Amino acid sequence: MGPFNRVDRYADEVAGHTTRRSKIGLGFRIAVFFGLPFLVIFTKWNWRGFEQLSQHDGGIFDGGIIVATNHTSWFDPLAVAHPLWAHDRPPRFLGKESVFRVPIFGWIISSAGQIRVYRESSEAVFALRDAVVAARSGECVVVYPEGTITRDPHLWPMQGKTGAVRIALESGCPLFPMVQWGSQNVIGPYKKQFRLLPRKTMHVWLGEPMDLSRYRDKEWTPELLHEATDQLMLTIARMEGEIRGEAPPAVLYRHTVNQRSER
């Protein structure tokens, strides 16, 4: 079934069943009103693994989830949100607090229920708290473990921060690795030039949830959280390598400027 069919298939009411998409706020509806037609017109899609989320496709994950994905471009959120939306999983992203102060756009994402991250401040812990509450409430929380667009010269994932694993452990919800590839062809890393035509393919693959069972009954020390996070990032790198047809690096790039332990 093609992406167009998958998008059209999920109306706000399907056979009398209230979908998650029918419960979104005004800001989210505005974003979808403008963003979805844009993506339909200007991008092509290669999606995998999302059937496990959708009740309509026999998916088995009905509660809240955490999705951890790589970051290669400012276009990423659109590429990532599209398949999640199409499979009735409206995403709630963790985003930098400064983005919420952008006129109009900040109001839209705030109204859409996106989660503010106050970096390097005493309020940073509130983002994780809000993300845990959202996941426990049955929502889809999307995290960029790298914390920023990759600095790897070849666009492989960098070493990650521990937030995604912490949210999964504290909420008890499954943690899915995701990889997207293609958004960097629309907007290059740390660039502002759009290259919409010819249409670019957004490869977005969702892996099976990580097995965190061996971590749940232990003390969540920084060492344990980093061990699980390293496993997560190597999985994302392996998935990216499958899309690219290349072998990922054995050791992921470390961005030392912002490399601080989340404690």
C-alpha cells in the first residue's frame, strides 16, 4: 500500500473509532493543514516498520511510546512527523526552548503540545518529567538523542545523551529506534538553502523496540544509562547504514563542545 493510501486511510473517525489524531489541539491542526499538503507535493516516501504501531495494520503497541531518531537537517521534524501522523501517532517532540519564542511558530508548536527543553539550566529536568507524563498518557514522544544536528562529517549519528533511555525506563513505555535519511538533501546540515526540486525521497524506518528489561530492575546510574544509550545509537547507526548501503563507523563521533553527562 502506497503512502498516499496510508495517509487517506486514517480519517479522524474510522468505523466509529476515535483516533488519536482527532484529539489534537488547534496548533497541531494548523501545522497539519499547511505541512501535510507541502509534504505530499514536494517529497516522496520510503517508510518501513510503522505497521507495528497501527491498530488498523494489526499493530501490537497501543499505549504510549518513545521514538529516538537521528538528526541530519532542520527538515527532519517534517520527515519524521509524516509517517507517525499517517499511522495515527501524532508526535510530541522535545525541542529547544528558544524555538518556542519564535513569533507565530512558537505559538503553533506550543499549542501543538510540543515539549520545551531548557538546556544547561535547573529547569532541564522538567522536559523529561513532561515527556514521561506524555508517554504514560499514551502519546508518542519523539527525542533526538544527539541533542543537535550531527556534526559527523559523513552525517552518521553521534554519541547520544541519555534522555530517551531515561524517559523509557521511567515511563515503562517501549523505546523505538528510528532512522531518517533524505531530509539533508532538502536542507543541508546547518544551512538555510531549500532544494525542493526534483522531489527528494524521505527514507524513514522504524525499528523494533529496544529490549530494556535487563536495565529496569537495576539502579539507573549514569554508567548504566550511557551503556543503554550507546546500544540505542549503534542500532540507529546500523539502520542508517542499511538505508545508505554503507557500513557505519564502529565508534560514533563525539561532539565535545556540548558533551556533558545528563545526571
